[in-house]
Amino acid sequence: MMKAVFCTQYGSPEVLEVRETPLQTPGKNEVVIQNYASSITTADTFLRRGIPKFSRLFLGLRKPKNPRVGTGFAGVITQLGSDVTNFQPGDKVYGETSLEFGANAEYVCVNTQKSILQPLPEQLSFEEAAPLCDGILTSYNFLVDAGKLQRHQHVLINGAAGALGIAAVQIAKSLGARVTAVCSAKNAAWVKSLGADETIDYQKSDFTENLNTYDMIFDAVGKSSYHQSKKALKKAGKYLSPVLTFPLLLTMMRTSLAGQKKAIFQATGLRKVEELNRLLKQIHLLIQKGELKIVVDKTYPLDRIKEAHQYVDSGHKKGNIVLTFHH
């Protein structure tokens, strides 16, 4: 038996439960991983609340179809399926379960052909690696693959102190871009230390009033919109957000057909595993060169999962939140 987090109804952090559940036996292409760390993301809290509402068409109308929680993990392989040849018991790994969920658990079983599973970079701890496939991979995908950010372009990052935002600041600087970061005044010096050229205090200034200023706006927290932001974009500017809303979906379709300014969304976790592994190799190089630091704000043990979600819900986290397991 093992302990795992379950969410059997939509709602506040109080709906989360830690339960005893049978340890899975790996199928022929699967491995069982003893978890040492697992990510807790803003996306996880959206799934817990069942928002945006239209996502319930896929996740479950009245309650989650899959009650298991969590996607990012890092740990040690304990069991192999009969057809697995590229990993061995004892290998330190990290990865992402995507829509299979279930990563907030003492053990996780993943399909090596359908899920991201990578050797743990020697520079990283389990706690640092667990959220790598969430905020960092998402930000890299948006800026590099979806947005095609170029050297010397000016990018604004809204929500720069969060997991996606901090990653985006560092990635954009590694590409040679000029970076304006939107965050609170108390986080400004810290965000600048990670690479931002300048900061905007969202409590005092509205970045959308800076007319014709930015080549790209990456709204990492989905607090703005294309309609509000487009006047701040240059002639062929791009507005990107990883937070999908129905208005953004309609705007993305419309701007893809007409106009020079574009609205862009891409479901990073739904891309092919081969494509995501390619991006992770590029991310590994940035980590090796010291150009990308994974920031862990707080860690929580499994039995404090509700408290961890409450902290993420507060909107004041700095970087990543990680669930830890002690075996």
C-alpha cells in the first residue's frame, strides 16, 4: 500500500484527501518510481476547482473523472515492466504524468512511451527537478517554440514572480531579449537578480498603458487579456498566455486569420512526448551553463497538501511549490 492525494469533488483545498491505495504493478512498458518530490502548481489548483468551467467537459462535469492529483514528479525507479530496456532499478529520474495525473503520491507508475521520463540532471535535487516539466517547460515552449522570441526583442512578462514567470525571465535573457517583469514591489529586486532589465509594480502602474512598446507579452498568470494588452504591442506583436479561456480561444482563431498582432495559446502538456523531450534537452543545456535556476519557494510534506494548495491559491508564491516524501 501507499499514500496518495485524491480529489473526488470540485472545490476548496478542503476537498483534498490523503488515502491509502494499492501500489501499482507496472505493465510491460511501465516503470514504478518511488517518489521523493512532486510539484504543486497553479494548474493543479485550477483542476481542483474545475475551472475554467468548460474544462469540465473533458475532466468531468460534476466531479473529476480521474480523482488522482498531481503531474510533476522526481524519484527513484523501483520496478520495471518486461519491455523497458532504457532504464534500470535505482535510476534517479524526473518527469510528468500529464493527463494521467497521480503524481502527488508516494509511488507513481508511468508509461515510458506515453509520459515524459528523463534521467535526473546531476546538478538538480529531487525538489528542483519535480516542477521542471511544469512552469519551466511551459515557459520555454511558449517563448521559444510558440512565440519564436528573438535576440534584442522586448518581452513583457506578467506574473514574473511565479513559477512560469521566473522561468520566463531567465529563458528570455538567455535568448538575448530585453525583459520587463511585472510583479509586486517587494519582489522587484529579486526578479531583477534573476535577469529582468526592469520591473513594473502592478499595484501602481498598468503595463497596458505603455503604447506600442513590446514585441511580446507573456501573461504567465492570465490576469490580462489580448484585448487589454494589444495596444501595448508593437505592430507585429504577440500576446501569449498559458491560461486558456474561451475569449482567448476565440481571439486566437480570429487573429490567426487576420491582422498582424497575434494571440497565442498552446497546450504544452498535450504535445508529443518526442517534442517535449527535445525541449527538455535544450533546457538541460541552460541549467548546465548556469543560465537557468529552478526556484523552490516552499516544500510541504504529504499530510500538509491542503496547506500547500491554500498557499498557491493565495497568489503570493515565489517560484515553485513542492510536495516532499520521506521513505
